[in-house]
Amino acid sequence: MKWYDPAGCRERLKRAACFLNITVLILSAALIFSEFRFDWGERLLGGFLASINSVRPEKGAVWELGRDTMTAHETVSRLIDRKSDTKAFADRTDSFAGIARRLLPGEWVTLDKPHFKDLYRTLPLTHARQILDPARLIWLLNGDVTDRIFCEGMKTGMKIYFIDTGNRVIHQIELTQDTLTAIAEKHYLEPGTLETFDEFSGRIYPVDRFFGAVFKLPAEMIPDLLPDTDLLLDQEGTISRVGIWNEAENGFIRLGFEFRHQNQVRVLFVNAREWAVWQLGLVLKGAHS
């Protein structure tokens, strides 16, 4: 039979059943079976795609999901790192103002009881009593009611929460930026005389008359009237007059001590308990002998 003669059915069957075709068929079947059994093709393709993932176009639902997951992990990691840094900073800081500057709005950090006590003791007595009464402080720190102390940042300052074992807030303090500024300054010292401030009008007394009335009060009342004696003793010069502010704020009334030193006049402001000032006013007006 010539090569160019038409092939019959027998010849076609013979050619189809040749060794090469049978070998290809067996190998193809083996590959298909092994793929269904071991998923080697999917694994190989997945490994290849993973190896070139960084150079492939950044698009597609799968990529978006992966990117969002990675971003979330990075964000959580940054938050954890910042929280750790904030806690370490809070443990080192020596003032409430320092903690407030560090905390972002809505961010919080815990304070240990001994550390809070140390921060409280750094405050001038007047400001300390305005923030938290010493008797309540003893109850909160030395009693068994407080389990944790949280500081939360605000746009206008900081809040401090005292939490019991039932996760309930038993007391809270709000330190506004004005309060923190006043704490940082520790006291107010303004140039000028008492007449510079209209709020003292009609309530300015010579120093001898003022202290004469002070000494007529019960001894236990004087610390509430003059809480920041160290501030007064630290000033240079002599006190010539004392003024009483005509308004109360948060249970305190401002006293103004006019100091004269080397031809300079300045007024030192001290906050006194409102009820003690009222008693002093009665003495000054001659109601008490």
C-alpha cells in the first residue's frame, strides 16, 4: 500500500492504537486522576500567584479584601503600640496636665492608686481641694471601693473615672483646660493694685484689719480660709491690703493680697472656702466681737 493511498478502517485503528498515542492517553489520565486526588495543580498555581503577587495589578475583590485585612492588622498594631507608649508615659509623668496633653480625645489610660496619690500631692492645696476633697480621696484610695482609675482624653481637657469591682463609676473628675492651666501656673500673680479689679470694689481691707478678723475665727477654720500659706510666705515684699472677690465659684471665693516691693505693686490671688469667707465677712462687718 502506498503512502498516498486512502487509509481503511483497519489502518486507522492501527494508527490510533499505536504506542505513542496509548502512552499519551495513560499519562493524561494519570495527571487528571492525581489532580482530583491531591490538588497539586491548584497548589502549584496558588504558589505561583503568591510569588508574583507584589507585581500583579492591585485590583479585584480578593485583593481588596486582603488589603483591608492587612490595613486593619497594621492599625490595630499601631493602636497597641501607642497605648503601650501612653501607659509608659503616664507612669513617668509628674502632673495631670502632662497626661492630658498626651491623651487624644476618646483615648484612655489607667493610673495606679499610688501614682494618682503622688500626682494629687503635687497640686497646690487650693486646686487639690477644688478637684477632689481630701476626705473623698481617702475613701477612694484607701478604702476598698476603687478597683481601677481611668483617664480619658477630651478636646477640652481630661476626665478621670474611679471604677469599682462591678465596673461601675463611683466618682468622676473633669479637668478642663482652664483648670489644668491654673494648676500649671499654681497661683495667679497680677501687676497692679486691688482697685485694678472691679470685683474687689467695696471689699478691700487694710492688712491689719483683715488678719485681726482672721484671728477671731475658730482655729480649725483658718486653713480653709488661707490654704496656700506657702505661696504667701514665698512672696517678696509686704502685704498692704487684702480684697475679697464678690463672686463665688465651685465653692471657693478668691482673695487678693496686695504686695508692695521696691516700688512695685502686685496682687496674689488665693482661693478660699466660700463658707469660711462668709464667716470672715461677718467678723469684718462687726457682727462678731
